[in-house]
Amino acid sequence: MINKLNSVIILTLLLGVTYVNYKSFISSPYQAALLEDWNKQSYRLPLDLIEQVDLDFPNITPTTIPLKLLKGRYYKNMDSIDKALDYYHQSLKINPYLKIVESQLSLLYFDIEEYDSAYHYGKDAFLFYPDNNIHRHAYFQSLVNKRDSTELDKSFELIRNKQNESHWIEYLLSKRSISKKYTNQVDSLLGLYFEKFNLEGDTKALQFKSYLANGDSKISTAVDISNQANELYNEQRYNEASNLYELAFSIDQYDYTYYQNAALAHLNLKNYTKAEEYLDKVIYDFKIEDGKAMFYKGMLYLAIDQDTKGCDYLNKAVQAGFSGEGSLVVYNRFCTNSP
């Protein structure tokens, strides 16, 4: 009798394990496709196929993301907001510890302009796990909407020491958006950002600084003027070109290319003092290390018969790899027999 009972128990357990494995096996290809769409932020799976997925068993992916959340995002993409919200809220109970659902709810509520709910869920996600780009973005955009610079500053203190540039970038953008101007505080924080991530001479970082300081309209104006200057330069109208380059950097003083191009225009005009001033700004203030400004400063010194200094700068351009073998050819031509 005991043996029969044991056999029944074992058989029941085996059937249970088999059923679980079968359900997992059937679900696994759907989960893989859903996760791939999630990771790529795409929506390739047709909704009728997603409707076939059993969302209740198993109800999470191997990464513990609720399947109902993954399904809900397709409805969000189709602007079926009520259905998306329903699936999102059902997902809250499935995994309350990941907080990915809360961040997605915050983003959705922000999109439909229910800002109080967006703030509530964004803050919940961020405070639970601050060092997450999605959580941070969901929360920070709500703080910008509330124009709450004080809470933004306090929140940033939780993540400022992390080795994550995007934390600093979004914080600075948020500060700029709230203040609507480039304040001394933002300028000081930007200096700390450059120092923390060793961004001196980094062109993308300089463009970011330009955006913070000037906004879109001034940058566009400077770019338009610079493009006109480029056309004049190509027509060898160097005096007019230099004037426009100088106008461009008077509007946007954080784009080193305007100074560099102005220097080349003045170099063609043999205005060596002005050319050297602008090249030095590129080399020593912006700390651009691609070798171009060093190359032309070397040529400038050769033109005024300061060959030793000229060859020194040409050698730096060679070491920086400017113009491939071109800078080396020039160096060998003018400098191999230099004292």
C-alpha cells in the first residue's frame, strides 16, 4: 500500500514537472522574441502572435521582467493606452522588486500628460534603484515638468559619484531646462563633469557645453554663418571668410572649429599674429589633440623663419596622426635637415 502511495506521489510530481517544463518550452521562443524587441526598442512581433502567448504561466522572463509588461508596450505603441495601462498595472503585482514596471508607468503617464502619476511612479523607481538610466530619466523629466530644482539637486546627490556620464548629462540638461539660462551653477557643474570624466578636448563634450550655454537657436545661427564663411574660404575670399568665422565664434564661443577656420583664413592672409592667437586657443584652451592646429602652427612658424619651433609643432602633428602620412611627408621635407 505504501509503495503504491509513493508511486502515485512520484508520478504526480513527474507529471507536474513535465507540465512545467512543457509550458516553459512552449513559452521560451515567444519570450526570446519579446525580449529582443524590448532590448532593441522595436515592435516587430505582430499583435495576433503576441495574443497567443500565455502570460500567466510562466508570467516572467528569465530576466524577471513580467510578460504582461512586455505585451502592454505593444498596446502603448498602438495608442491603445487603456489596455497598456491595464497590463502595466497587472505587472506591478508580479514583480514588485525590479521597479521596471514603475519606471514604464511613469513614462506612459508622462506621455499622456498625467503628470502627478508620472511623478509618483518615477520617484518610486528612482529611489529604489537610482543608478539606472530609465529610472533616472522617468523621474528627472517629471521634476523638470514640476520645475523643482531643489528636489532635482537632492536626487542628483544619490548618483553623482557613479561612473555614469549619462547621469551628469541629464542632470545638467534638466538644470538648464528649469532655469532657462546658462547659470554660474551650471557652468561650475559642467567643469566638474569635464574633470570627473577627463573630457578636456573631447569634441562631443564641447558640443554639449555649447548647447547648454547657447541653446538651439544660437547654435543654428552660428552654424549658418560658418557655412557662409566656408563658401567664401573655398572661393579664396579669405578676408570676408575670417570676418564671418569670427562672427560665428562670437555667437558660439564653445565650438573650436570656428577659431581654427578663422586661423586658417588669417594664415592665408599672412596675418600671422591673429592666426597664432586662434591656433593657440584650439591647442591650449580647447586642448584639441587631433594634430590639425599643431600642423598649421608648425607651418606658420616655418613661414616666419622660426624653423625649430615649426618642426617641433609639425612633429607633434605627426605623432597625433594628422592627415595620415601627409603630415609626415611635410615634416620630412622641411625638418629632416633642420638643426
